[in-house]
Amino acid sequence: MDVPTSPVPTPTSAATPAAVAPPPPPAMPESNPHPYGNFRHGISLLHGWLPQTIELIAVALLVLAVVRVVRPFPPRRGQGPLGRMLGFAAAPQATTAGQDAAPQATVTTQVSGDTTVTTDDATAEAAAGAATASADAAESAATTTVAAVPDSVGADPASTAVAARPDSVGADAASTAVARSPLFAFDRGWWLIRFPICVILGVAAAFAARQYMADEGLASDPAPVLLWVCVGGTAAAIAVAVVGWPRTRWWHRLAAVLAIPLTAASSLVVLNQWVGYYPTWQAAWSAFTAGPLPHQTDMAQLAGMRDTDPATGVIVPVDIPDDASGFKHRTEYVYLPPAYFHGATAPTLPVVMMIAGEFNTPADWVRSGQIMPVIDKFTRANNGQAPILVFPDSSGSFNNDTECVDGPRGRAAAHLTDDVVPYVESTFNAAKDPAHWAVIGWSMGGTCAVDLTVMHPELFHTFVDIAGDLGPASGTKEQTIRRLYGGDAAKWAAFDPQTVMAAHGLYTGVTGLFDDLTPPKVPAGTRVPGVQTAPDGTVTGFDPDAYAAGQADGPKASGNDAPQPGPGTPNPGADLPRMPQGFRLPKVPESQVGIGGQDGNGFDTGEFGAAEKLCTEGRAVGIDCTVHTSKGGHTWQFAAAAFGSAFPWVVASVGLPVPAN
């Protein structure tokens, strides 16, 4: 790592971190970090047998709940066609040979000629059911004779046998009814009405979830199709349990009920695989049960650790007063490195504020990012020295997207600057010089890191933006102004980094690093105006103005919509070969770049966007910044890899020496 090294001094309580020359930016450890590197401590929720098992069981239960090839009972006498189709009839009660039957009221039926027969109501109803079955099986049956004991004199009703016979055929209708037993019947009501209803509800739920995510701008990468399939499957499972409950077998009901939590779990598993939020089952369980973090201890134990040399640092939960901001927040955390306990009094150490993504908890960098092994390895090689790390609550609740601004969703920015910073300085003897304070953020937190630094250079001089946006965003610009600022466009400008930098003017001593995803590749032999490439075609530089001019005036790739310049029209890109069939850099409208996760680089496979634009404008006002790009997805695994590569650079930037390796 190309950062300054020096003999490692032991900090003292009276000493302020020694100033060192600003280090050159670090290099990413590899161009394509393994997505599960360092995330193998426990049963994986990102890959392997557990997520696959959950998904397969969910599918099996849903299939068992849905596939209904039988109709449990024939329709009752007098039931209409809609009732028969829906299949809500109860089982008929019939008397059979060998059973005692209670005397019933008799009815007289004219069958043929002068012959009449009498039967009781139960027998007639059973006969009617058998007759219906016979009619379904043989459409040629015109009439049905109900045979019973003709009278009660000398006859035993218990010996009565129910028989339904087509007059014209004379066949045994009982055998016909057996052939048409429920095991072979087709439940038309389920397949033609209720099942389609369940499918429609599932599709509608999946579409609504997708539209909500798009409307809220919740992701910069497109969600996998499997996520919407699982969401729709969950809604369909609920519908199957409710709509398909009447008149079905017990195992269908049980499967439908069990399918609901399993399909919901499958949705969460796919969502987690997409964003990498919980890498292991243990991490998820610890978060849901509010289990202790690695190296966690209580504030009361710190005094007893003074003047010791612990093998690792400790994490302490803190309750930071919100007197200045009024921002209601959850428990926050502070990491104290081993060097903090060297000596009888606490040394003055630099501080790094760690901010997570949009849907977060203060402990996400530790649980989901699993950064403690990286920090422990660093402190072992650096005589226990590292900055204090503070993990604040930037949201107040898991689903409250504040974007670290002050607005209707809470005064999150004021909490970070007016509550957290003074508390850490006074409670842990932290350095007060902004040169010794840094902010590292991932996703929304990356946007916060840039915003806090350019808005408050009196507090922070170093930032690391890992896959952040161009500015605070909650959908489109108009939606952002309405949601985050209550419709006040002036507040939007007050928190927009570009506007803030332009209004501030020249910065002194501010440095930053942008870690973003995957630059595009231009096909070999192709030159694009404003785009600089490496020999393998990887884009290494981008001039937005030159690119725009080339797109407007130069030759276009096949498929671009702009017309070719006419004869005699100046063409600055005339010397460029035509781009290959179908190739063009993905474009995002200028007004949408950096808004709602659209960083202008085509779901992280197109042109440079938010990071390059912010860095270019930052350099114009004296901010020393660098843009790094790497292959990967918008996941915690990418964030952790970026943190691991940037951490030594950050340590040197805030004034501490770093080990040679």
C-alpha cells in the first residue's frame, strides 16, 4: 500500500496526533473482489445449501397447496351451476345397507304408469346425488328411477339400497357413481375461478412492489427477477390459503398455511443475496435478537482497562444526548482501539465516522460489513494504533430514509454534527482538529460523507464515498424536494454538494476518495469523443463536455437516435471510426444523474457518473480527490472490500502512521 510509514510511537494523553503529509490514494486490492471474500464465518445466507433449501421447500409447499385434481364431494341436489363450479357443497348424508335408519317422512313419486314408490328424504337426497353423478358420466340418461322399499309393511328400512338407474339403459348407477368418484373428478371451481384469482393477486403484488422500489429510488442496480417472483409467490400463497380454504383436503390447507412464511422467507433470502445485507445466519440472528457485537463491552468496564495493552479494541454502546438536534435515535456505538488504553489517561486520537446505507442500523458496518477482522489485523500490525470509530444513527429507524439532511424525516444532519461530534470529543478525549476527523460512508452513507465534509470543513477534512449518489436523493429531484425537504427547494440547494461547493469557494486541506463500480469497456479499435481508454478498452478517463460534443456532432454508433450531420456541417469527430453495431454508452439524462441511485453509468456498467462529476467539481475548488472503480455489485461485500483497501489511507490522512504492509 503506497502510504507513508514511520516508526510507531505510543500515543500519550498530552499528545495530538502527529501531522503527516497527505498520502497518495490507495489502490483497490484487485479489480474484481471476490463477492464472498472474508464473509465465510458461519452458515452463509448469500450462497450454499441454506438459501437453496428455503427456496425449494417454499416451492414444494406452494405446489402442494395449489395442485388440486379432485373435487371432494358431489354437489347437493338443487345447487345451481355457479355453486357446483365453486364447489362449496357439503357432503350428502345417505343411508346404506346394514345401517338402522330413523323413520322419515315419505314422498310419492310417479315413475311409470300406475306404479308409485315411496322413499324418505335422506334416501331421496342420496339418490339425487347419485343421479347427478350418473348424469355427469352418461349424458344419454334421460330419466332416473329411484328404487326403494315400496312401503313400510313387512319391509326393513335398514335393508334399503340406494340405486340410480337410467331408464333407457338399465345399467347399475351405483357402479357409475364409483367410476365418477372424487378421486378422479376435476375441480372446475378451483382451476377456472379461484386459482386464477390467486395468480392475479400474486402478479399484482409483484408489480406493485417493483413500482414502489422504482418510485422511491431505493436501488441503483436492477433487482433480480427472482425477487419479484418470490414477492408474487408470497402474495399468491396468502390468497391460496384464504380463497382456497373452503371444501379442500386438510393437507392442502396445511401446505397453504406453511407456504406463506416460507415464500416470505424466500423473498428475504433473495433480497439479502442481492444486497448482501446479512452474510451469515449468525449475523442475521444476532441482529434480530439484538445480540452483542464483536468485542462489545460496557462503558463501566473502560476504567478498569486503563494502562493495559489489550489484544483487540472494544466496542461500547453509547446513548448520545440529542439536545442540539432533537433527533430521536437508536443506540449508537464507538470503537476504541487498543492504543486508547495505553497509559494512565486516554490519548488524543483521531476519529472516523462510519455511516451505513439507506435502510440501516448503527451496527451495520460491524454486522453486515464484518469490518472488525480488517481492523484487528491492522491494529496488530500497528502497535494497537487506529482511529476511534463512531457508528452513529443517521436514520432514527430502519426504514426512515433521511439522507443525512434536516427535514420532515428528522434533523439527521444536526444530530451528526451537533450531537455526535461534541459527545465523542468530550467523552473519549478525541481530537478536535478537523484534520483528524474523517467520514466513511456506503451507498446513502457515501452521499452523507461527501455532504458532511463539503458543508462542514470546520469539522471534517477527509471523506470516503463508497458508491454514493450525486446528492441526497429520494426518487426524482421533485420527489426528493417534496419528501426530504417538505417542498422547500431552498433546503434542497443547502444540502446539494455541487451547490454547496460552488457557494463555498476554495477549500483547504480537504481530501476525498470515491470508490465506485465498474467502468465501461469500449470495443478494441473504437475511439469515442471525450473517453480515454486503456489498451484493453477499459475507460480510464471521461470528459463530459467532449463526449457530449462528440455525441451531438460526431459519427454515431448504430442505433443512436441523433441524425448524422449534413454535408458541409463541421464534424469534430469525423476522424473517428464508426462505433460497432449496437454499441453506445448508456445515457442518463443530466437532470437525473445521481438521483434515485442513477449515477449515470448505466447500472454500473456505463459511463462515469456521480463520482467523477463530484470529484471534477471538487478539484475545481481545491478538494484533493480520486475516483476508484471496481467490478462488483451494489452490495455490502463491495463496501467491505472498498473499506479494507481505503482504511490505511484514511488512517494516514487523519494523522496516524501505518504499517508497511
